[in-house]
Amino acid sequence: MNKKRKIIKNISSITFGRFFSLAINFFSIAIAARYLGVENFGLFSSVVALVTILSKFVDFGLGSIVFREASREEAGFQLVFSSLNLRLFFFVILAVLY
């Protein structure tokens, strides 16, 4: 029973996180589109596409891996902080290269 409860807890937290991220993205793009207007929206869409592609290189799939491993261990915070440091390192390298 404990394993079933843990699985439901993990699935619900992942689902809530994805929904929250989707809502933030939706509102931020809607506000930016309204603020920029028709003239500058083409530039905005190009920047959004570039950031989306580059964020996949910075993320490197660490989010789901860290979440899975942190839920298995009791001391998962050290793994989360290591993941954040690794993401920051990838971001700095990508920013320098860009």
C-alpha cells in the first residue's frame, strides 16, 4: 500500500508541476504578445523559438531523472542541488558559446 501511495504522490506532483509550468508559459506569452503588438511579435517568436531550443541543451533531461532519484532516496536535496549546479554550468557554457 505504501508503494502505491508513493506512486500516486509522484504522479500527482509531476502533473501539477507540468500544469503550473504550462499556465505560466501561456500567460507570459499572452502578456508579451499583447505588449509587443503586431510589429514586434515576429522578433518575439524568433526569440522564444531560440530559447526553447537552447533550454533543451541546458536542461539535458535532468529534471525527470533528478525527480525520480530524489524520490527514491531520503537525502534527495543534495541531488537536487547538484543538478542545479550542473544546469548552471551548462548554461554558462552555452551562453559563452552563443
